[in-house]
Amino acid sequence: MEYERSLDVEEMIVDCNVGFGPSFTVLDLGRFARLRVFEVGDNCFGYVETVKLAGLPQLERVRIGTSCFSRSGSDDGNPIGSFCLTDCPRVKELTIGRKSFVGYTLCEIANDFCLEVVEVGDLAEPGLSFKCGALEMKSAFAWLYSSADLSKLKTLLIGSEVLKKYTSAVFESECFRGD
């Protein structure tokens, strides 16, 4: 019963230096349908290899601090991991701090048609986020939503040394009629 009430969480704010142990490798927030805000402090979740924020109808803001979701050994030449922010119709902001998701191979942002701000790292200091990965920003909007994908995007900031050895950067859209 208490677990069911936790699914009513609207704001999930994680303090700095929260990590759990090596057995905690997947963070999937899909069960939190009322989640509006997800914020993570610095130096968190070092063992997590999969972050999934998908199908969250109320989600508006995602902020990840510095050095999160990055094992100390993620620079060993064996990158692994994926970050997915998909099918969140109200999300407006995604901010990822420097040195977060260093060993991850995929950053997928798809079908988030209210997205206004995407910032990964900063311009002043090397970030190394998704250092050996791929960035995919995709959408498949039905005609009734928009005739232009990412039409609300105002800021796209990819910081210094983010995607340093990237395998691909995909900006793809597929506008179709919802008949």
C-alpha cells in the first residue's frame, strides 16, 4: 500500500552523493505517472547504466547535476549505458551537468514536443558527457500537434568535449497525418 502511494510523487529531488550499490543499475521512472520534476544533485548514481524517463505525461523538468551516472571506471574504453527521455508531452527542460553520463553510449530524446531547452555540459569547462556515445533527437508528430518538429526548442547547448568521440548525432523528424 505504501509503495502505491509513492507512485503519486510529483517532485523527485535527489540530494548530492546518493548512489546505492553495484546492484542498482537501472533507473526507470515509468511508474511515476504524476511526476512533474526530476532533479539529481552532484555525484549520484555511479553504478546506474540505464536511465529511462518514458511515457511520463506530467513531466516538465529534468535536471541532472555534475558527475552523475558515471562510474569511476567508465573511462576504461568499454562504454555502456543509455539515457532515454521519450514520450513526455509536457517536458520543457532537460539540463545535464558536466561529467554526467560519461560512459554512456546513447542519449535519446524523442517525441517530447514541448521541449524548449536542452543543455548538456557547459561551454567553459570540459564535460565529457556521452563521450563515446550517440545523440538522437527524434520525433514523429501527428499533424494535429505541430507541422514542425521541435518547434518550441529555444536552446540547444552541447558543451565542451560532450560527445567527444561520438558515433553519431541524429536529428530526425517524421511529420505524418493522424488519419
